[in-house]
Amino acid sequence: MIVEIQILINWFGGSEKSRTMAKEMTNGDHSSSIKPPPMPSPLRFSKFFQSSMRILVTGGAGFIGSHLVDKLMENEKNEPLLVEVDQIYHLACPASPIFYKYNPVKTIKTNVIGTLNMLGLAKRVGARILLTSTSEVYGDPLIHPQTESYWGNANPIGVRSCYDEGKRVAETLMFDYHRQYGIEIRIARIFNTYGPRMNIDDGRVVSNFICKHNEPLTVQAPGTQTRSFCYVSDMVDGLIRLMEGENTGSINIGNPGEFTMLELAETVKELINPDVEITMVENTPDDPRQRKPDITKAKELLGWEPKIKLRNGLPLMEDDFRLRLGVPRRK
Ligand SMILES: NC(=O)c1ccc[n+]([C@@H]2O[C@H](COP(=O)([O-])OP(=O)(O)OC[C@H]3O[C@@H](n4cnc5c(N)ncnc54)[C@H](O)[C@@H]3O)[C@@H](O)[C@H]2O)c1
Ligand SMILES: O=C(O)[C@H]1O[C@H](OP(=O)(O)OP(=O)(O)OC[C@H]2O[C@@H](n3ccc(=O)[nH]c3=O)[C@H](O)[C@@H]2O)[C@H](O)[C@@H](O)[C@@H]1O
């Protein structure tokens, strides 16, 4: 939408040529102001564009616009979004457990249909595509730390399945398109990542603990379950190395520093608010009991390892949350 609006603004707000034209028209000199139509982009003459029309509809998600788009799309076999790209980072997916469980059908549709759509696009334009998969493909893992060769222990019919099985299918689709059509794929298995710009109400554990300045930190029972937290700049570095490198993955990208949720709460208390209470609350079904990436492959194949320790990353996230919540740092 934003792109569409900007195109419209440029269209009317104007190039030098359109300003000249507008000036000529206000002078009333209509006959001399008629110019030949502008040359279309050279892409217009490519084989692909000759067989399909590019149409911009603003307000296409609205009432009349949506019907208009349906009609215009009736005879189209291509993706509704015609983009020409060389690389696709496919991140779109509800990621926080409270949100992905809230609308599980949407979550699995996003993982399956969304990934198919992006693979279709990659196939049409010959782009390389990177999927952000997850450590949740290992389910409640029975080996520790998790290596990429481990096939996992996921419940196929549980409340988390829309996400973990969804990502497993997304990985399958990636490899099938790779084998069948030669699409260049990259798959990152991301482990718990935190940092500035997480939604304040995201619901995942680190943001929950940091945003609760005066309320107790709610550790879900038993509190001995573990996670390994990766700072976002390390994660982004790993994703770009994977995209630019020669290995398809699937590959673990995460920080092997492992903490129980009680240890995380104690660390947040120590670094952010020594007066805060820690309380134990009920957990949700199928919560993985342990999680720690083996990153041998990432080190060897990508030359990557995380740099930022949890104790150094938490204050950076705290700064961002304080700014957004308008809560000053404690004296
Ligand atoms: N942050 C982590 O710890 C973590 C760990 C493992 C995997 N991942 C994966 O990384 C990706 C990004 O995670 P994040 O933490 O930035 O999550 P996020 O929730 O902050 O961002 C997800 C984005 O996807 C968009 N989205 C969701 N469904 C969509 C749909 N159907 N169509 C278009 N867009 C849609 C959302 O609007 C949002 O902008 C996700 O694929 C997630 O599964 C994240
Ligand atoms: O890294 C991953 O692969 C996955 O991690 C997360 O899954 P999860 O680790 O369960 O995320 P959280 O909701 O942050 O929970 C982590 C742990 O903290 C606990 N928790 C959560 C929230 C809270 O307020 N208190 C609390 O103790 C949970 O019980 C759980 O054991 C998300 O599902 C995904 O973003 C991601 O794919």
C-alpha cells in the first residue's frame, strides 16, 4: 500500500516534465503542450511482461477495489503481486506462541500457502529464497544440544503444531522446489531471538519480562525449562551470511548460551529492577523442556558465531523499551 501511495504521489507531485506540462496547460496553450506518451520501462518488452499486464489498483483491499481486483485477476495465472527480485527473505509468519496459537488455521495457512506463494515467485523470477524456520522443528527435543541431523520430537496434533509442523512442512516445500525445479534455497533454523523493536505486547518471554517494570515476572512452571537467547544483530548477520553463502541449510542459527527461565528472570531482576518479584504461573501444553543449538555447522560453513551475550543484550533491549514506553531509567 505504501509503495502504491508513493507511486501516486510521484505521479501527481511530479517530475520536471509534468510540472512543465501543468504550467503550459494553465497558460492555456493546449495545442503546443500535447506530448507523446512516455516510453514504458524496458522490462515491458520482455517475454514475461508481453504475456501479462501490470495493473496498479490503489484501495485494492477495500470494498469496491477488492471486487475490481477479483475481476481483473480472473484470467491471470501469475501471482497477484508482480515483483522482480533476486533474493527473497521469507519471514512472514505469526511467531509468538500466544499469537500463533490464537488463530492456528491462519498460522498453518501462512506457513504452507505463504511459503508456496513465495516459492512460486522464486521460481518465476529465478530468485534465491531464504526461509526463517525455527528450533521448534525439533519439538520437545530428546537430544541436547540440538544438531541439524536430529529429526525432532514434535506433536503433530497439539496446540503448537500449527507452528512447528507448519514450519516443518515449509522446510519440506523448500527442498521439494529445490530438487524438482532447481530453486536456490536457504533454510535457517532460528533459536529464540530478542532485542530492540520487539512488540511491547509480543508475549514472548524476554519482552514480557522487560516490559513489566513494577509487575511480577511470571515464570511459567516448572521454570527449569531452558532456552538459548540470540541478540537480533547477531541473528541478522547469520541470515545474511547464509543467504550470500553456498550452503542450503537447514542450519541452526542461535546463541548456545543456555538459561532456565528462572535464571532468565533472576538476570532481568539483577540487571533491570532488583525490586521486582518473581512468581510462578501455570504453563501451556507441549512447552519444550530444553533448547540449545549446536552451531558447529554455522561456524564451519558460514564462519558465523554470535558475539553478544545475554547480559550485554538485555540492557540494549531495555533502553529501547524504556524509550517506547516512556519509562525513565532507574537512578
Ligand atoms: N524471533 C524469534 O525468536 C524467532 C525464532 C524462530 C523463528 N523465527 C521466525 O522468524 C520470522 C520473524 O519472526 P519475528 O520474531 O520477527 O516475528 P514478528 O511476529 O515480529 O514478525 C512476523 C511478521 O510476519 C507478518 N505476518 C504474519 N502472518 C502473515 C501473513 N499471513 N502474511 C503476511 N505477513 C504476515 C506479521 O505481520 C509480522 O510483521 C518468523 O517466520 C518466525 O517464525 C523467529
Ligand atoms: O526460537 C524458537 O525457535 C521459537 O521460540 C519461541 O517459542 P518459545 O521458546 O516457547 O517462546 P516464549 O513464549 O518466549 O517462551 C520461552 C519460555 O519462556 C516461558 N515463559 C514465557 C512467557 C512468560 O511470560 N513466562 C515464561 O516463563 C515459556 O513457558 C517457555 O518455556 C517462539 O515460538 C518462536 O518465536 C520461535 O520460533
